[in-house]
Amino acid sequence: MMTTSIQHPVVAALYEAHVEHALALLTGDGLQAHLARELDADLANAERLTLNQVVTREQIKATAHTYAVHMPMAGGIPELVGDIARVLHAHPIHDDTRLTDIISDQQVREIVNKAVEMREVRERLVHEVLGNPLLVDLASDLIYRGIKGYLAQGNEAARGIPGASTLMGLGKSVLSKASPNLEKTLDEGLHNYVRKSTKATLQHSEEALLKKLSDQALRDLALDVWAGVKHRPASDFRQYVSADSLEEFFVIGYEYWRGELRKSSYYATVIDVSIDSFFDKYGDHSLVYLLVEVGVTRDMILAEFMRFAPPIIAVLHGNGMLEGIIRRQLLPFYTSGRVEAVLAAREG
């Protein structure tokens, strides 16, 4: 028995009896029944309370902004993320897991069908790609170099024809005398012509490409690709993404979120709108209704209570901490003078 500051012997005895009762309740065989009774009482109260009654959307927004926007991030998080990425990358489960073990054929078909339905996105993507100046420059440069190479081969072929190389050399000499910059001008003209022609060709090719990329063609292509890879183990794809690259991707994403995204007004607005939408839909419903909506049942809650409570309580009890917690909770009442007042009133 621990010593207390309670002077009245009866009050001290009641206090000790209360502590022993609480210890027995939490560490004995009746813990599950006790938790079940408390849970049932809490659920009965939750049926009578709405979300708006117990918390406001402004409170939730303040909490979300505190931790998602303003809270300083500790330096250990990127290191932890990197460690997890490396462990996941090297885990042997990838050797024994085929892609079809993760996602079924039916799920792939549903995803492909949905993606194929997004025709506007596909058309916009094709338009942006074919109209991109970088693609035009790349394609025209390849064509230009091909023409130049072909002409150079023509000069080489002409050397095998008697008198042809002399004639070509004479023609080049005459052109150079007539206009020293003519060869350069012709070269630039050819390059500009090829670029304009390539740009026009790509623009005209857009409609033809979209016809080729029909819904059925895209669907067949995607399913053919899936058929070719679905039986391969996940570990085959390690060769495309190294452990270092995976770690760096995680860290880059985290640093972007931490340094830029979470500080933007866009990010804050998304949080606020999401919370407002949740309260608009559920604010006037009971707390029990919310549990039902997300699929949480009374048995599920009790099962989780019994999963965590007994081992945690056992650790606290074994270290002598549980009794200290109970005593701190009860001692203010037993030292408040209320029990002495009740006893005095009965004695009087």
C-alpha cells in the first residue's frame, strides 16, 4: 500500500479500496465485459449526438492546417522514407509475386475500358504532342539530315560515272562564282522547307493518327501488353527502377510537398473544401450514423479494444505504472474533503 496525504483513516481506506477495485477491473478476467459495457453506453450517447454538436468545421480546419500546413517537419522523416523504400525494393516477396497476383484480368479490363472512354484527353494529348515545336524541330532535323546524307551518297555514286564528277564539280564552281553564298542559301532554304513541310505533315497526320487510335485499337493494344507481362514476377521490374532511384523519388516527392505544395493556397483550399464537403453531408447526422457509413461496427470496435488494451495494460501493470495512473486519477477526489464532509453529515 502506498502512503498518501489523506489523514482521515476511513477516507484513506476507501481510497485504497477504490484503487484495488480499479486495478482488479483492468487486470482481471472482467476487462472485456467492462469494455463492452462502456462501449455500449458510448454508442448509445453517440446516437443522440450529431457531428455539428460535438465539433465544428472550423475546429477541424484549424487542426488540419496545424499539422498538414504549419507543423515543422523533422529531419528524420526523409531518412525513414528512404529506409522503407530500400527495404521494399529488396524484399523477396517480389520474386514470388506475379503481376496477376496483384491485379486480376477483370480489373485490368475495367481500367483499360475507363481509360479508353476518356477520348477528349486522348485527342488533346495527341494534338499537344504533334503540335509541340520540339517534336517539329526533331523530326525536321532528322529528315533534313537524311536528305543531306542522300545527296552526299549521290555525289559518291557520281564518281563512278565517267565525266560525271567533273561535271558536278564544274557546276558547283560556276555557282560559287555566280553567288559565293548560294550554297549556304540553298542549304538554309532546304532546312526551312523541310521544317515547314514537316510541321504541316504532322498537323495533317493528327486526324489520321486519331483514326488509328480507335477505342478498339487502344483496348487491344493495352490488353496485349498486359497479356505479355502479367505472368512476370514483380522483381523483373527492379532493373528499371533501382533502390537509389526509388529512394530519391520518395525524397523528391516529400521535399516538394514539404517545401512548396503545403505552403500553397491551392493546398489549403483543397483541405478546406474537403472538410466543408464532409460537414455539408454529415454535419446533421449522428455519430453512430458516421460509423455505419464507413462500415465500422460495434463488434469491430470491441475487437480492436481487446487487441490493444490487454497487452498495453499488462505492460503498465508489470512496470508499476498502472497503479500510479489510477492513484493520480482518484487522489484529487479523496483529498478534496468531500468524503469527509459526507461522513461528517452522516455522523451528525
